[in-house]
Amino acid sequence: MQNIFIIYTGGTIGMVKDPETGTFVPFDFELIARNLPDLARLNYKLTIHSFSPIIDSSNMNPAIWVQMAQIISDNYEHYDGFVILHGSDTMSFSASILSFMLEGLQKPVILSGSQLPIGEIRTDARENMMTALEIASAKENGKSIIQEVCILFDNKLFRGNRSFKYNSAKFEAFRSPNYPVLAEAGIHINYNREALLDNTDKEFIMHSTLDNHVGVLKLFPGISPTFIQSILDADVRSIVMETFGSGNTMTDEWFLDMLSAAVKSGKNILDISQCKVGSVELGRYETSQGLKAIGVLNGYDMTFEAAVTKFMYLQGQLPDQESVAYWIEKDIRGELTVND
């Protein structure tokens, strides 16, 4: 019998419709259990931890991430796997930060949820949850097949820090275009063995210190110098800059001078692309050569969610900006592919 620990944070999966307002409101885990009688038939010993109050994922924050990581750490030795039921809107942020906080993970941590509440006739909740439980319990030669933080949605298993929510209307809510799907569930669950992390013999360490002094600068044609300067002057240690194509920006002297001054003042600026597929290639075009020369950092093919949360993690562990700058460009949990 496999011991599985379920963390119920909230989300659409456990919502019910308020008959007076017609809106969906969160409910406790008993609703899920009543709508999943098959849970009692599984050869699993399930332990449930419900957050109180239940959290809408739009209210997710670093304090809750630390709480989730601590729950996993406290129960790590006693369970075979962990399933986190979570709202889909910020699921990729939570999956990304947990991948960084849970170093050396040798057991599956599977985040899942649904697009329709579990009480709805056409809900995707049942299939998502039952498949997540099966993957969380899957072992081979005494070892967990999955040894990382993942998202399970619509029969596909994604590396958490490679995924993003792209659709709010379809059951196929998540994608991971820059990294292969880790597993796909049909009649059987087929694992993409070559794409899986193997943390065998690594020490499990939970990191609980985060620093959310991170800013975001999304570029667009016609963006004003005043606005850019306001972002660069913000009380942050690092800035994620979302650029065009393969990491390109305007080449105006005033713009590069602003970035250069920010870098010289000690701020880290990371270049990631607004494109969902592909990678930043600093210096490939003239429009990114200047960025490389002034010390802008290369985000390669990191998702926005991974870039923001990785900065929070690194800044929580490292007091000096140089070390943060070094590690943000390195692959530490399978979150990026270095292309140079």
C-alpha cells in the first residue's frame, strides 16, 4: 500500500455554485471525497491536509509557498508521494518555486486541479486527480519514477518549471513547448524516460527563505522612457525584462544608457523572450548585442514563471548580486536549456 499525502489548497476543483449569486465559491475537501467514491477503492493510504481558509490561487504568495514546502519537508520520510490540489491560474508559479525550494527531491510532487468543479457533470477533476494519484505512487525497482515537481493536467505530465497556463477555456490548460511532456496517460501511462530528472542519492534539502524584491519590465513599441525609469528605480534587486523575439530590444541610446546605469547600480536584469517557443540568443542580432555588452543576463528559454520565482529563490539564498547573476543563467532544476 502506497502512502500518499494530499495538500488541498483550494481552486476550481473544490468549488460549488452559490445558488443566490451564481458564482463559484470554495468548499472543503469533503466535497471532493463525496464526488470521488473510487478513492476508497484505491490501494493507497491517503492523508489529507486542507488549508484553512481555502485559498483562491490568485491570492497565492511566498508565505503560502513556504508553508507548502514545509508541509512536504515535515512529511517527506513518511510518504511515497505528494499531490497538491491547486487553482490553475497560478499553478505554474507554485510548481516553479517549489521545484527550486525542494532540492534533491526523490519523490513526486504533483500539482493538479481542474477547469470545472468536481460536482459538475462534465468535470475534468476526476480524471486529473486519479491520474495524479497514480503517478504520485508509481515506482520502479523501489524508486519513484518521478523525482521532481510536476503539473498533471488533461492526461499530460509537465515539468513544473517548464510549464505555463495558456488557455482558460479548454481542459488542455497547460503547455510546455520548450521541454518534452514527461508522461502521457491513455490506457497506460507512458513515461518519457529520457526527459525525467534522476535525483537518486542526492540529499533532500528544503529551502525556506525567499526574497520577492523582483520587478518586471515588459517592452512594447512606443514604451516611454519615464515608465522604464520607474521600473528600473523600483526597490528591487532584480528585473525580469520581457523582450522581442530571440531577446531583442530597441537600440536607442537613452534606453541602453538606462539599463547600463541600473546594472552598474547593482541590479540584475534578465532577458527572457515574450515568445512562448524558442530561446533568447544574446548577441545574435545587432538589437541584442548592446544588451550583452552592458551586462544584461541571458534567460535562455525560461518561462516567465520560472524566471520570477528563480530570482526569489536565489535572492533568498544568496546575499550578493554577483552570485545571483551567476546562478540565474545556470540550469539548477531542469528549468532552462543553455544554447551556447
